[in-house]
Amino acid sequence: MVILLALLALSVAALALRVAGYPAWVPQFMKPLADAFLEPGAALWWFTSSSLFQSFPSSTTGQASVILGNTLFWFLALLAVRALWRVARR
């Protein structure tokens, strides 16, 4: 549960930085990291929305779907890594 909440907080923070246009106080190396972290959620939004040629959601519901999709993707990825680690240790 703690990991899920941490991933949710990271997704919200990364989306907030992107929506704000990456203010000057954000270090340069954080921009590609935040974009790469958000890509799974943005891809999920893109495939499930009717706005196929938009680059990023501008509506609140679109941004919420990016956050939730991103959190779910990374949580499932961590569960898969954990399962593989358990199998490899046997």
C-alpha cells in the first residue's frame, strides 16, 4: 500500500511539473526522467481516448487517467519484477 501511494505521489508530481511547463527551478536532468516516467500512463490515455492526435491531455479527466494509468502500470511492473526475483532465487 505504501508503494502504491508513493507511485501515485510520483505520478502527480511528474504530471504537475509537465503541466507547469517545467519551471526554471527544475534541474535539467529531471525533465527527461519525468517524461519517461509518465509515458506509460500517457500511452494508456492515448489508446483509450477519442483524442488520438493529441500529444498530452489538457482536461482534468485526461490528466487523472494518466496519473491512475501510470500508477497502475508501475505497480504491476514492480509486482512482475518481484515475482521474477522470487522465481530466480529458487
